[in-house]
Amino acid sequence: MTINKLITHSGGFHADELLSSAVLIFLFPDAQLIRSRDPILVTPAADKIIYDVGGAYNADAQIFDHHQRPNPLRHDGQPFSSFGLIWAHYGREYLMAMDIPNEDIENIHSKFDAKFVLPIDLLDNGAMEPSVAGALSILTLPALLGSLKPVFDDTSPTANNDAFFRALSIVSSFLEAQIHNLAAKARAKNIVIEAIAKAGKSPILELPMGMPYLSTLNQEDADHMLFVIHPRGRDWTLNGIKLSNDTFDQRADLPAAWAGLTDNALESVSGVKGAKFCHNARFIAVASTKEGILKMAAIALESTSKN
């Protein structure tokens, strides 16, 4: 099947058709992306994928709208936007085109759907209020993309299309980065599991480099781990472990006396030669050698046990 046309609606735009477009232009780079409500253009054909317009959802006919009644719903009754529909039908193909290993595709497809696609679907359908993000609502991806729309007094006849295609290049970068990050977590998982096994009952997890580790620690029930060390360039770092990705609170903090100190001042207070830096928030410290960072880790553990 050769797809020559990708059809979505003209006029203003939202996150769902922008993200759908990013998936589809990656898969069909030679296809023409057309923004239109022309009844002829939004009539299904073998060489078209139509989305967020057309008043129908029929995967066999390659039309993916969600505005009609009844609207398409997920298995749990939550509504799809065009992005959810496109991801459900083309997401795996997109991951394959991004060279995600076959054994990781289902897991990444599911995680991305739950963490990224579903919120877009809910917001677009009014099933979730932007206010759930509180003071950060203006910084959500749909809000940021919405800010790229032309201003009300831009009278250029191409203003909406120009803004759409500028936004599309931005959203494509976000989409690809999210997938690359999920793929990196999948690659890191086995490395972290091996490191947990090697550490045994030790509260210090040593990794060969900086990498995602928190989700694996939680999955492996490694609650006894309090700090992580790993090389960074010529130095070594000592990191606290967050309780979750939704908070800055840690299982254990670095010593209060180290907060904000560097070089000689930190060496003097810690008693560790080569100690170089401790963040004021006490979540990371740096030393010039592994020996130094292990000494700092031991001191941090002793401080934690006293508190």
C-alpha cells in the first residue's frame, strides 16, 4: 500500500492532530500532508490516511476521526482523540521504524500510550480539566503547542498552516525524544538488575554510568538501597534516590553540613580528599575518585543512621 496523502482538518490546531501528524510523516515521508475540510479530500481512498476530520472511525478505510457520535472509546470506556487512534493503529509500526528492538515494542507501546497518549486524549475530549496540572497547566504540552497558534489579528491567509507546520517540527522532536527515553530505560533495566544483584544487601548501588534506575529499583523491591554511585567523566557522583519521579523527597539525604560546599571547604567538612561539590539540596555530591566517593557514601550512610 502506498500512502500519498495525509489529510487532517484546516483552521486552528490542537495537540492530537499535531502528534498524529508527527507519527504519520515519520512513517510516510513521501506523502503530502494536506489540511482541509473539503468533502472530496476527506473521502476515504486507498492512498489516504484521514485523521481528526471526516466524521468516521474506520481503520480498514484509513479514517480516524473522534468527533462523531457515538465517539470511539478505549476498552475501559475512556475516549480516544485522533492521536490515540493513530497510536493504536500505527504506533507499533512507528516504533519499528525508530529501530526499537522487537522484544521491547509492546512494552514501550503500552507505556507510551498510558503516560503520554491517554492524557492527550482526555484533554482533547474535555474528559480531563487542564486545571489538574495546577499552576503548571500553562506548561503542559497541549498548552505550549496551543501558544504557537497565530494571534487573533494575524490576517495572513496562510497563518494557521504556517503555524501548524512550525509546531509540527517541534512536536516531532518531543515525540521522538519520549520514545528514545523509554527505549533507554528498557536498555538500562538489565544493567540495573545486575548491579542490584551484585550489591546484595548493601545500601549503595554502583552503576557503570549514569542511567535510569528508579523504576527498576521499585520493580525489584530494592527498598534497602539509599544511594547510587557512578562515574561521570573523570569524576564520580553520589546521588540520593527519590521516593518517586513525582517528588524531590529522597530515601535519604546527604549530610546537611555538606550542603552547597565545594572543593577545599567540602574536603575540610567531610574529611574526604578529592571531595569537589555537594548540591545545596543535598541530592548529589561529586568526588574526583571512586575511593573518595565511597568514603563520602559511607559518611552519608552513617549520618542517615544517626538521624
